[in-house]
Amino acid sequence: MASTLNGHKVAILAVDGFEQAELIEPKRALTEAGATVQVISARPGTIQGFKHVDKGDTVEVDLTFDKASANDFDAVVLPGGVVNGDAMRLLPQAQAFVKAADSAKKPIAVICHGGWLLVSAGIVNGRTLTSWPSLQDDIRNAGGTWVDKEVVEDGNLISSRKPDDLPAFNKALIGQLSRANAA
């Protein structure tokens, strides 16, 4: 699988408070599959990860929103983390980024609390997603259908609930990017 995604560029959108495994594991899986992965955030430097409520590792930011364009990427990953998810949904540049990716039908892979950005960007209406259970009312109130499954694919949207779902989440994302490459 090492060269499956050669030539693909994937954006991971995150700020301080991201759930560490939900950023690190997709980044590792995508890189091992041959993709170029860049972390995009509100400010340069590093962002702080968490392992649930405990501080985890920091991650280097590759680009800031003011210098990034969804047009330059083949897919987007939105890790969770309550603090990250809540902060990301309030960033107009993050909303614009996912709206542009969705309009272009690029894969958007979202896990846990990352779904809040999709709700605030207005792109869940008529779509089926999963997430951390506490987001189900937000998704339903935004016109989406919430289900409790390991991974859900609805068109270009890929969603999962929690870190335990990462193997299925990564497989679905790499599968969508591979199929897009073959088309």
C-alpha cells in the first residue's frame, strides 16, 4: 500500500485541544500510503494535543488558514477533541475551507467532535454521519441523520465516533482517495 496515494495532498485542520490519536493516526496512515499530509491551523508554530483530558504531544503546523486553499488538497481530515471541535467551528476560514472541499466533492473525513465544523459550515443537511454521541442533536438539528456506527460514508463525507474507530476510519479515507485516483 506504500504508493497507493502518491501525489495526493491531504489537509488536517486542527487547533489546540485536538484529540491526539485522531490527528496522529490518520496522518501516519496517509503518509504510509504515500500521501503528503499538512497540518493547517489558525496560527503558525505548534498546536497542543490531548489524550482525552490530559495533555499529550504537540504537533507542528505546516500552514495557516490565511495561506491555505482547499483547491490545493485532495482531501480533508477533521480530528476531534472537544476543545478543538468547539474552537474550529467558530473559525470562518475553517468553515470556508470545508465548504470549498465539499463543493468540489473532495473526501472530508471527520471523527468525534470534528463534526461540529461541518454543522457550523452548513454542510450536514440531508447527509448521514456518525460522531461522538453528544453531537447527535447538533447533527439532527442541522438537518442531518445521525447513526451510531464505526464508520459512515455518505458521498464524500466519511465519519467515525471515537479513537477506537480509527482503523475503519483510515481504511475508508484511503479507500475513497484510491478510488478517486483510479477514476
